[in-house]
Amino acid sequence: MDPALEIQGLAKSYGRCRALDGLDLTVPAGSLFGLVGANGAGKTTMMSICAGLLRPDAGRVDLLGEGAFDPLRHAGRVSILPQDARLPRHARVAALLAFYGRLQGVPADGLPQQGAQLLQWVNLSERARDVVNSLSHGMLRRLAVAQAFLGEPRLIFLDEPMSGLDPREVARLRDLLRARAGRQTIVISSHVLTELEALCDRVAFIDHGRLVRQDRLSDIMRHHQRVSYRIRPAPVPLAELCAAVPGAEWSVAEGGGELIALLDVENGGIAEVNAQVLPILLRAGVAVEEVRRGSALEEEFLQATAAR
Amino acid sequence: MAGGRHLLRDVLTVAGQELAESLRTRRALLLLILFCGGTVAGTWAFTAFLRTVEAQLVEALGLDAGVTGGATTALWKSSFFRRVMINMAGHNADLAEALLQFTPLGLFFGWLTMSLGPWLVALSSSGRLAEEIWSGSVRFVVCRTTRLAWVCGKFLGQAVLLLVALLLSGLAAWLTGWLRIETFHGAAVLRDLLLLAPKAWVYGLAFLGLVTALSMCCRSPGVANALGVAALLGVTAAYHTARHFAGGGWRRIFDAVQLVLPNHHYFDLMRPDWTHALPAAVFLLALGLAYLVLGYARLARRDL
């Protein structure tokens, strides 16, 4: 599959702070690609450079096989949801989408229909004639998401798209993004790793402006599964657990209220592991209040970046 | 060619959005109120002054009260008033003669709008681009069109707004004159206003280019506004300094400095004859664009 985005040796500094330090990345066309990184890892800087908002100090960006961002070439085909940008406060919702659509060359006769579809998509149809200023934070975010999909762009950068959305809208957006997989290439950055886990088919870990790891999500998740047991504080028979589930790593969180298991793929499914673990805990008099599957992506990310 | 077509389309789209935004935010209304209010107040004061002068002339010369208005014309064409005008025109008799071809109200309107215009431009337009850079709303635009189209569109929108404000203030001045001056030469005044309003616009464009350029270099609208006003003061101070020190030999450099300052072209632009006014207008437009290009050179390289 041809890459929709190729980045080589990308570097960018803000004064003495090095935001990107020779970042390499390849995003296959049609993928839902997650960017994982701590605050200041360089995700937003990378996206902003790709969309032509920032000038790189060094390196090469190739969008859709046509070189670096050029509005004359990429307008309407590459779009971005910037992280902290505010939409013009006094514009009306539908009129603003029409303005952006006209700028990127969406045919005038198709503009109202496309705007209406997008507003319906983000559940803002009833606010089409309202002034942007009157929208809540979550609504503004949804409108900002909608503008990124104007004109069916081939490559879309979404910087923290779920930020400020209520759970219902998060679920709705997740379903809508999934439905676009394969048709469009969507690069998403988020701190909510469970969201990326549920959404993306590929992920990249970025740390201190460098690529740490890039793989299919299924390959990354193959190695570890994290299970968390909420327990009433009591002595936990860790040796017995290690013997029952070989290869798993066990730890008790500070305070003793949580038992964490990091399971290897060889341990089988979580249901099989629980069939062995829960009887041991109950026999030892450990009251189990909740069993929760944790974010394996988070665990992988923490492991991958711990050495740096 | 296609790129040029796209550029023009995008410039017009951004300009249209800028005008719509100005109407929505009532910035346009504020600008019109300032321009028209300033013109009406100024014209009112000017006509009151004319009335007083006329009344005093009529009384001093023992004329029949019916010749009111004729007295002003007589004063306007008197040698005493010519000497006053020559002094005001920097001891340039030729220029004074040329300016006296305008009607009193026309000349006053020209002086008022050319004096007021740059200030209103500095106050209302300085922060426009910086505001969008600061809020980040420009990021939704520059991934859809070129930075050049965005800048030109913003400039064009502001320029159209300025022209409308000047034409409406001309209308306000004409109506004030019509109401206040007994022997009001409506057609002659209208001709002068229609000639001087576009000239004031061209003069204002040079300053609009300057403040827009500064706005491109700032991230904060507050700083951009302060810089706009400071630039206006700086340009005026630089002009008077250069004019003071201009002379022969190495001091010719001050003549060159004056050329790139809009104030230097003020009187040439005011003249009713096109042989002076047209080159001045072209020079001022070029100056405005040159400032804009300098600002754009910074914007094209900067992070947004």
C-alpha cells in the first residue's frame, strides 16, 4: 500500500527547546493512524508542519506522494484539526463551513448540501444558523472536526479530536471515524490511549521528538494485556499467582487496593487467566470488587519510552 | 494561469468574509460612525466658522445682509487669504493657487479626511491579522489557501471598508453643508467631494499597507494596535525631520527618505490637476503595496 505520509529526519526547535529531533514516520494510505506521546513529545508540531502551519528546521515531508504541503496542490486534499486554534467567534456555523469550502474549491452547488451533511454528522444541524460564539466548548470541537472533513480530503490530521467531548459524542465520533477507515487516511493524536486502541489500526510512539516505535496495533497488543483487580487491601499471594500464570508480571499498587497483572500473549485469554487467578485470591481471603481490562497500549508505550 | 485564477478567487473570498465579519462584529459600524461623525462635527464647526467670518465681513464692510455667501467667495479669492494659503502650503504659491480651485467645504473635507483617515486606519485595522494569528483561526484558512491570498484578501476587505466610510463621510459632509450654508453650491461641492474622497482613500491605503505589514509581524493584537499608532507617529516624525534636514550634497539622502513616506505625497495628491495627483496616487499605492510585501516577507516564513 502506498504511503499517504512519509516523514524523514524532521526537526523543529522553539528557541532552545527541540520539539522534533529527526522524526521518521510512514503512514500507509487508508489507515487510521494513532500518534501516542507524552505532552511535548512533538505530535502537534509534527501535524502542524505537515499542514504547512509551521516551518521545519530540517527534514522532509511527503504528502500523498506530492512533496511538502502546498496549499495550491493540497487544499481540499489534506486537512487538519489544529489543537488550540479558535474558530472565528462572530461567524455563523453554516456560513463558516461554506467559506472554508469555497476556499478549498468545493463546487458552489454542492456546498450547502455538504455543509448540512457534516453538521448532521457532528450533531450540530440545529445550530447551523447560530453564531460560533454561542456554541459550547464541546460543540466548538465538533464544528472544528467537521471542517476537517470538508471536501472529502484524502489525508486528515486530527489533533486531540475527542478533547472536551461528552461520552456520547466520543462514541459517535469514534463510530464515524471507523466508518471512514480505508477511504481516507486519518492521523489522530490523543492522550486517551483506550480511544486510540479502540479506533486505530496502526500506532506510532513518539518521545522527545523521535519515533520510538511504529507498528500495527494488533502487533503491538500481541505482547501484553493489562488486567487490573480492585481488591480490599489484604496480603496477596503473589508467589502462588506467579506460579499459576507463568510469564505474567504481578504487582500490587501502593495502598494495596489494586492488583495489576501484565499478561503475556502466551498466557491465553483474560477469561482463562481469571479462571486460575480468582480462585487463588478467594482462597487467600482477598475480596475482589472489580476486574478491569487495562490499556495495553499504555503499558507498551510506557515500556517503550521508559528506557529513554 | 490556474494558480492566478485560484489566487484571485481566494482573495475575493477572503475579502468578502472580512467585510461580512466587519459587519457582524460592528467594527464596520464603528468605523462609519467615527468617520461620518468626525466629518459632520468637523464640517459643522467649519461652517460655523464660515458663518462667523461672513457675518463679521458683512458688518465690517457695511454690506447688505443679502450678500452673505458672496462674502465668503470674496474672502476665498482675496489676496490676504491667498497669502495665508501660501504659508499653509509651505510657501508654495503654485500649490496654494491649485488648492484654492476647490470649494471651501471641498478643501476642508480633503484636509479632514486625509488627516483623520490614517488615524482611523491605524486604530481599526492594525490588529486585524494579528488577531487571527493570535486566536489561531488563521490556521483553518492557510491550510486551504496561500498565505498571500489571505493577506491580500484581508487588505482588500479593509480597503473596501475604508472607501465606503470615506464616500459616506463625503455624503455626510455634503448634507451638513447643504443644511448649514446659505449659498451652498451643491454641484461644485459634490464634484470636489467625489474627487477628494478617492484621493483620501489612496492616501489611507499607504497607511493601511503599513499597519497591515506590522500586523503580520505580531502575534498579539494589542501589540499590533500599539505598533500601528506608533508607526503612524514615527512616519510623521520621520517626514518632518527629513523635510527639515533635506538640502544639497549628502543631505539629499533626506529627499530620498521623504519619498518613501506617505506624508510627502500629501499635497501633490490634493492638487486638482492630474499631472501632480496621478503620479502621487501611483506612488502612494506602490508604497502601500511595498509595505505590504515587506510584511508578507516576514509572514511567509513565520510559524502560524
